[in-house]
Amino acid sequence: MYIFLFGIYGIVKYFAEKINNNVIEFIIKFTFFNISLGICYFIYSTLFMGLTNSKLPIYILLAGAEIGFGLYDFILTGFISYFLNKFNIFTKNK
């Protein structure tokens, strides 16, 4: 499930950020996350039928997951920027 959610996300993030439009990037990233999360939830609830019961409503869990994903994306973007700037990756030395 982790590979499905976050393994493929790097590729989606790369192509979404090449668009250079923050609104479209946001829509693409969160659409991918919500679809992936829905598929993972369906698979998990199908395989482990009795284990998916939660005391919290599903919309609260979904909102928390989306906030966590937004934070993850923000931190990942900062890490990538730091790494590229610190080690001068993909820049020509003059």
C-alpha cells in the first residue's frame, strides 16, 4: 500500500510541477492521492473485512489524511529544493 500511495507519487509530483500552475498542480496531486487512498481502502476493507471499523467517521479520517498528505508534500518539496541547492544538482558549474 505504501508503494502504491507514495512510490508512484514521486512521478505524479514531477509531472504535475512541470505544469507551473499551482492550482492545477494542487488538483492533480490531491486527485491522485484521493484515488489512491480510495483504492487502498477498498483493497484493505475487502481483505480484512472486520478490521476496518473505526470510531471516527470516514470524513474525519479522510480530512486528516488529506492534511497529512499536504504536509508531506510541503516537506518533500522543501527537502528536494534543499538537496538540489545544497549539492548543485543539475546545474552547470561556471
